[in-house]
Amino acid sequence: MSTIEVNKITPVDGGTNVTLGDSGDTFTIPSGVTMTNNGSSSGFDQFANWSESSGNLLPSNASYGVYLGVNSATASNLLDDYEEGTWTPNVDGTTSIAYDNRVGRYTKIGDTVFVECLLQWNSASYSSPTAVFTVTGLPFAAINIHYVGVPGAVTTGASFNWNNTEGTSTSASIAAAATDSSTVVFNVGSSGENFSGSRIKNDNNGNGIVQIAMTYRTTA
């Protein structure tokens, strides 16, 4: 193996190009070597705005994403946001409530948000027997269109006591959706009313449990 030690490589006879090796040759850069580009280059700068972190690609700007399923920059194929986190759900329409458990988690992929939460309380007083039961605190506002999300699964437990819009007690299944331009999850209806409205009895002061899992769209 031969070693060439120089401080600078310059084209001969006033030329402007230097070629290293021939097609098929391999040049190895040892571990610990740093190569700095203070000018412009081709072939090396395709990922100039990206770096590596623990084996993962890391963009220099959080707005950068990846085009999927295409070989040209097509806006509808750009995935530029992914996020996981927690949120704090709150039971709305109550004058007082004492929580035992209150947790929420979300995953956001592009403009689609999946949320889930658990609400458990040992006492609650509601403002009126016709107050619509809602849960507020969604991590992202729902998109402002007529239909904002896929109705999600809701389970209730303990002494949770529902009223329908006619004021009679019901224990029917309910669903969840996000309201237009808001951060509210609302639980809709009873099967006998074709999910037309959901009310909570204001004399329901016992234990209650609500679990929600749903998906909606956002512009955030």
C-alpha cells in the first residue's frame, strides 16, 4: 500500500477538473475523518439538509418531509408530520367533578389524528339534566368541514346514567366525534334516537368511567 501526503491537489496546466480513480473504484473514508464542503458539489449534497441520529434521518428543518409513492415532488404524497404525545381530557358541562384517573394519548400522521383517553371520577354535579356531555382538550383542532372524523368507540361504566333528548333514561351505546373547528369530543345519542343527542342526568353523582378511542382530521 502506498501513501501520498499532500496539503492540496490542484489540476495541472491551469485545468479546472481533478478525477479520483476510475469507474468501479472504491474510496474508503476511515472512522473519525471529517470532510467539510465549503463550496458546491454534486453527488454528495442530496442530503445536505439531513443528518443521522442513532441510525435515523434527522432534517435540519422540522417542516421537511418525505415524498412517498412517487418519484417527483407531488404535494399530495408529502408526509411532513408525525407526532406522538399526551393530552388532558376534561368533562365539560359540570359544576364540579373529582377525578380518579384522567389520561389521554394521541398519534398524529399528516392531517390525521388518533386519540384515546380514560376518564374516571368518584363524584360529579352537572349544570342541568339536558346538558350535552362533552369531553374537551383534544390536542389539535378539528378541521372545519361538515364531517370531521370517523365516529370512534366509546365505553362507559359504573353508575353513568344517560338521558336521551326526550329526557328519559337510557343505557344505550354511544359514539364519539370531533366538532367543527373546535377541540371538543362529543358523545352522541342513543340507539332509539338514531344518535341524535346525548344528555347526562344531573342527579348522577356517583362513580363514572368513560373511555374513548377515535380518529379525526386537522389542519394543524
